[in-house]
Amino acid sequence: MKSGAFRAEEIWNLAAASLRSRSESLYSQWFSQITAVNVEDDLLTLGVSDDFFRDMILDNYSDLIQNALDNIQGRSYCFEFKVGYMPQKQQPELPQTPAAAPLQNTALPSARRNQRYTFDNFICGNCNRHAYAMALSAATAPGECYNPLFIYGTNGIGKTHLLQAIAGKIAETQPKMVIRNVTCDELLNDFYDLLINQRSTAEFRAGLRDVDVLLIDDIHRLAKKTALQEEFFNIFNILYQQGKQIVLTSDRQPCELSDIDRRLSSRFEQGMTCQVGMPEYEQRLVILRMWRNSHLTTPALPDTILEFLAENITSSVRRLKGCFFRLSAYAEMSGTEDLSIAQAEDLLHAQLTEESLERDIRPETIQQAVANHFGITIGEMIGKCRARTVADPRMVAMYLCRKLTRLSSNEIGAVFGRTHANVLHAAKTIPERCTEDDQLRRSLNQLERQLQK
């Protein structure tokens, strides 16, 4: 009787060969990175490196994989993904992907990282230049500059990319350093596993303490985990006192973290805190062109489609990438040389609808939120008062209307009793002032997150 892992490898090899025959480039970029893990009855378990890779495959290519598995030696299989598996070295002929052992959440001699994420392919702009510079400094001189480094921002805009880039650069330039690169959920699973099996928490502490660099993604997930917070507080202090580099990411800045011990959040603030924001239109277009250059499909997506994506997918880089690869796959599989905007709209109907709903914020809602935040009235905001205590919140509100709604500058101006020129002035002035005024930047970020909930 063949073992589940060995039989899974045979099944996946046949499916992978079918996928490769359909598209060499898609196979090389995506399917060759999948590892067979096990098969039980009709369920094939496939291993992938991380959550991002899994989600990209599920969102864009799951139907192709299912089709390839629908007739394997007269039998059909369904599949599921398991995170934490790296592909072994690829053979030049048909894919041979023996099952890999899952990565363990113990102290590692090198970083567990996604090598696709580097500083070289991180596109900088006003929204993330500061975070990029701080991350590069931490990677160049771990523990010597900004410690801890706390990177925050909403989902899917590049925080994990920077975290992985730090791990990669340190591993490359200082290979003797021990790097621990995990998510907060992985820490939680480790911790609870120790408790369930009645093992000493000293094992947990050692796995984090005996490192040179500690990188933790989504640290906000510590909320309400009181016992884990206490353990991490002690570990944090030890690493900090020893000058070990600590880098954390979160969806909020430390002062906004709820249900986390104030002792911890104050520790997070004692180093450098920086934000990653969603790239502007020009950056999104550069990112899309970079993906097109590295994603060697025939035919490649035309500029008109990239401009369409950059204009309409504004919520996250992750969604932007998913839409790009969905259209690329369609163009390659169908042989369409000149994909039209109408076809793109049809293929991305669900994503475009979601984007529209997320941006459907009424200007009156923005006015009220800004007025409450700055302690003024709506009457003052739309009135003629030019005092800075009123004029600044007014410009913030106009800027947010410009960013979060589909209204034209003329329409926004009418809501405020101003001209379109006033709106354009606010749209230009507020981002410039945020680079110099940390308090204004924090207020703007807080309002934007509040309005988008």
C-alpha cells in the first residue's frame, strides 16, 4: 500500500504536467511552487509557502487546478492548501515535487521567508517612502538604529513585503545571524500547544529569546491574549536589553491598539513607528508594469488595461495583484491579444463592485467625522471663517472627500460652499503638510480608518 504522501506526489505530478502543457509561464510562476503533501480518500492536500500565495492561487487559478484533478487515472480529486511548505529544487522536465516537511515554529538558523519580496522590487512613493527607509536601515544595521521598528497600515499594502525584505537582506549580508520570522497567530498556536500538552513555557521563550532578529507580522492579534502578552512582554524586554533587532507589523499604530497591555504598547512606541499607505495612481501603474515585465505571458496585458486597473483598484495592492493575474490568465488561456475594458469589467465584476462599495462614503458623513474629531461644527466648516482652527479641518474634510468618494472637485466644492480650485488646493496641500506635521498625519490616518470601517 503506497503511503499518502507518495501517492499524493504521483497525483500532483500528473495534474501539474497537464497544467504545464496548457501554459509554461503560469506553471513556472505558480504551479511549480506547489508541493504535494498527502491524499486521503478523494482529498489531495497541497503545500504552499504562505497565506498570500495560497490566496492568490485560490482567487485566480483554483478552477484550473480543479480541472487538472478531475480525471487522474479515471478518478477525480478535490484539493485543499496547507501553508508552511517550500518547493524543492525544480527539475528541467516534467515537475517532480516530492513532499516537503513543514516548517517548524522553533528557533531557525535562517529566516523563513518568501524570496519574491525584496527591497529591490518594493515600489516607493509618498505613502511608504519613510517606512521603506526605516526598514532598510534596520536590515542594514540590525539592533543599531531603530529598535523596535513598528510598521503599521491597513491590509494588503506592503507591510509583509517589507518584513520579508528585512529578513532576506539580513540573511544575505549577515548569514550567521539567527532570524525568527513568524506571524502572531503562529506564536499563539505554539503557545497554546505547549499549554495543552502541559509542557514548560520555557520552550516557548527560548524559541524567541535565542535569536538575533525577531520579526512578527500582525502583532495586533495579541489583543485579549493576556497570558501570551505577559510572556511576550518579558521576551521583548530581554531582546531589547541585548540590542537584538525587533520588527513588528500591525493594522494600527501602537496608541490605537485595544485590549493590549499598556506596558506592551508603550514598548512598541519607544523605537520608530512608521506607516505604509496605499500607493497612489502613478505608483500602482509602475507596480503593474513591473508585474507585467516579470510575468512573461503571451500576449501581455496592454497599457490601457493596466491604466484601467490602476484607476479602479485602489483598496489594496493584494487585490490589485489578484486582478492583474486574473486578467493575465484569461488573456493567455483564451489567446486574446487585445483585451478590452469591457471584458476586464466583466471578468472583475465582483472586485469592482466591492471597490465601489468601499468608496461609497457620503460627503456629509466625512464632514461630520472631521468636525467631531477637531471639535468644530458643520456650520463653521461650511461657513466663511478663515481661522486656522477651522480652515485646517475644512481642508482635511475636502481632501478626504476627494480621496474616499467618486465626486468631482466641482461637486465637492458645492458641498462645502467652495470652488473646485479650493478642493484641488486642499488635495495638494494636506499630503504635503502631513510630511512635516505628525499630529496632522495621525489625525488624517485615524479619520480615514474610521470612515472606511
